[in-house]
Amino acid sequence: MTTTRLKLNLGPQHPSTHGVLRLLLELEGEKIISCEPDIGYLHRGMEKMAEKMTYIQYLPLVDRIDYLAGFFYSELLCRIVEQALCIELPDKVRAIRVMLLEMNRISSHLLWIGAFLMDLGAVSPFFYAFREREMILRYFEKLTGQRMMYNYFVFGGVRKDIDYLEDVEYIVSYLPQKLDEYEKIITENPIFLRRTEGKGILEPDTAYSFAITGANLRASGIDDDYRKSDYLYKGFDFKPIVLDNKDSWARYKARVLEIRESLNIISQALDYLKKADKLEQRLINPINLKLPQGDYSAEIEAPRGLACCFVRSDGQEKPYRLKWRTGSYYSVNLLRELLKGEYLNDAIAIAGSLDIILPEVDK
Amino acid sequence: MALKLIKSAKALYEGLMTVFVHLFRKPVTLEYPEKRRILNDAFRGKPEVNGCVGCGICKKVCPSGAINYKKDENGKVYFYEFDLKKCIFCGNCAYYCPKAAIKMTGEYELACDNPQGLKLDYKGGIND
């Protein structure tokens, strides 16, 4: 008997591909022989755009690189400028930024849990996750003025002093019980287990060769968290979540545990902020801001892996070149390896477990 | 095997019970056109200009080129024009305005049938 191979386009408008991603699959029966990710449907030219904009004009736009975790990218651009002009952040600014970054991480992970479960066919967790995420977004809106495009960090500090801390306190006390609820519905559910346990196994060697970072790497048993060596997180006590299962289930569990760890960091920052004095920061005048000639780079542990920004300045008020490294780009590439030999009906479950956000991939 | 089956059944039961309880909870959403959310003062909606001195900083910090100014025949007074079709409501202009002349209001329903309705004209400023 002869078998013919079938080429199948998954996407770009498949409802389960987050954003617009086209996967060109080669099938033998239902088995995937090879997978070719095709990206670029959401390309907005974020890097090229920076070359004709001043730093202060570019700052509101970086929130849009990853619209689920906008704070991380504005933090990166602020870091570049602060590093170039040797600005040291006051402790209160550090605490504010850490608190907001971790809340942003939680909101991003919550949306991922909802979307991932939706990929697997479970609808209710999506609504529950959105309900909790809404509390965080409402707080962001109160503080910064908008729900997703915050534009709150400025070079050398934050736009205004932190406020509405009682809301954060409520979120910190309320979320753990809701997470228990999610875990009751999801973690031990036999249907969920059959679709995730042992599926999409990511070996540490493969993860290294594909430059995977973040929760995906830590779910493969590698203790690598950039936050541990980040100056922003100095003085905060937390431990990276490392799991040894290597499969889709581990990636889910790692993110749930990461939310709990983030809540721990937030409560530490909250304790500090409640006792802290009024905000005193040294802001720079951004109107004629010019970075000294040279190369600058900064890294941060974003929800989807290590995010980096590289700026080459020629002493003008606009960057000469600006590049972003985003975690999702590498996760998409990993699908080539991870989908090989799996069945078609697991393809979406595995792709979903990697937490891919397409605007971040295409930039 | 039997143990696994019992464990699975228990997990399913617990999950279904958690979902079941939600049937008796109050809705968390608002029925939008009839009921509207009360927005915070910090909300960044349609900008409003009042008391501008014509320094031009807002044009310089605007990322999307939504702000333009032009001189009148005498070359003295600036006409500021906010193009809300281009505006991304980032709030840079309001934040960097030295006279706090620009304010972001809570108005967010900006759809209109006339494109001129999305242009904010402000005549004023000193330029001596």
C-alpha cells in the first residue's frame, strides 16, 4: 500500500492560532511529519519605526509590542535610557515597578490559562480567568488611565505616585482562593490530563538549541530565571518555579505556580510601599533627550521568556538602530521540532501550551 | 487502575461542582448601552485644550503626529489642531504640557458620521 503525504495549512485564520500564525504541516495520515511556521502577518515595523522617532515619542508605542504585558517593554526602553544616562532608580520607584510588572505577569498568565483551556475545548475557565484578569486591568486603568496601553513608566521613574493600594491588597488576598478554584477544575481533570500529559515533550537540549527561555524552559527542569540577577528585584525574596515533567502539563503547572510566586513578590512590594514616603524621583527632560554615542542593551524576564532591547545610538535624539528580542519568536520556531511525530489533534494543544503571542513574534 | 478511576471521578466531580456554583452567582458584566461604567479621573479619553501658550512641546512629544499648529496671517497666534483620527490617546501631550493646558477627559465614544467632528481646533496662545 502506498501512502501519500498531505500538505495542510493550519491558519493563518484558524480560531485557535493565537493571532495570525500559519503552520504549514506535512501529514502522513494524522501524523505530523514536518511543520513550517510562517510568520509576519502582524508585522508593524516596530524596529524600523524607532529610527525616525525620538525616544519619548517611541515610549508609548512599545506597550503594543506585547499587548498583554506592556509594562515589560516600556520598562526595557526606560532601562536603556537610564543605563545610558547613568540614572539610579530610587527604592520606591523600584518597588512600584516590580509590583506593576508582577501584576502584569499575572494578568498575562491568567489570559493564557483561559486561552489554553479554550484551545482544549473547555469554555468555563476562560470566563473565570477573564473575570480575575479584569480586576487587575481595572486597577491599571485607575492608576495609568488605560487598560492595556499603560505608558506609565517614564525615563528615570514613573509618571505619578502609586495610589489605590487597597485594590492591590484585595487582589493579593482574593486571587489565591480563585487559583485553588482553577486548579480544582483543571489540574486533575482526566480529560485535561490525557491531552497534556506526555504531549509535546521539550528536552533540555532542544530547549537550549532553540534558545527557549522563561516558563517553558523552567518546565523542562532548568533553573534559569533572569529575575534572580535583575537589579530591579534586588531585595525581593522569591524562588524560581522549576518542574521536571517537560510536557504541556508541566508548562501549565509552572505558570499557575508562577502566579502564586508573583503574588508573593507583590505582597512584599506592597508592604514596602505602604510604609514608604512620598515619591521623590529625578526625571530627565525628555524634550531634547540625546543618548551618548554607543551600544546599549537591557534584558528582563517577561511572561513569555527573556525579552531584550538593543539600541545603537549615534548621539542623535533618535536611535540609529533598535532591535527587540522577544520570547515568543523562539517558541514559534520550536514548533518545528515539537510537532514532529505528534498527531494533528494535538498540534493546537502543544502550540497553545507554549504561550505564543503573535504581535510579539512579528513586532 | 481502579485507584486512577476513582481519582479521575473525584477530580471531575470537584470540577463540575465548582462550575455549578457559578450558576448562582451575580453577573459580573454590565449591559453596555443601557449601563455604563463610572470611569476614573485618570482615564485617557478625548483631549481637551484650555489655556495654551503655544510652546509646541505637545507636537514634539506626540508619537502619531496628531497635533499640528499653524500661524495666522499676522504670524502671531497659533491654531492648534488635534486630529483624533490619528491620536492614540497615549497622554504624552497632557503629561509634558508645562501649563497643564491639555487634559484627557473621560469621553471615549468618539464615533461620528462627519470626519470634521474628529478634529479639535484650538485658537489661542501668546507668541510675542
